[in-house]
Amino acid sequence: MLIRILDYAGESTQVDIGDLSTINHIDLDVITGDEILIVEYKNGEIKTFDSASDRCADYFDNSYTVYSNSIDLLKDDLWLARKSSYDW
């Protein structure tokens, strides 16, 4: 499945995370405003997708996890409508 992640300036990067049925969970970290996906697959493999290639500082802004029982939220671009469970 192709999904978009955003950098600090709102520019999107499209990444292929594979078939949703093969994913155990996805962690999303926001570092200095850039989204970083860490995908753990059911076979134990872990892949990281970073929206930035030129980050000069690493400030942790926030993170959350999407578990396999709610992975369907990634379909139909609902990923872009997601909300944080709390504001910083």
C-alpha cells in the first residue's frame, strides 16, 4: 500500500509499506516536525521510512502506534485525517 508521510514543511513523500495484512503494527514518530514510520511486519521484519533526508537536529515532538486491529484506518486516505490523542 502506498501512503504519504509529511516533513516539517508539509511536503509529502509517498512510501510503499506493502500489504496491510502482513503488518503487525506501525509506529509513527515526529522528529523535528518530520514524520518517520517504523513498520513491524508479522514475519518480524522492521522497515523505517523517513520523510526527510536533511534533518540537522533531532527534537522529539510526538509519537503514536497504529496496531493491526486498526490498520484499516490507513485505507482511503484516512491516514491524513488522523488526530493526536492529546496536544502538546
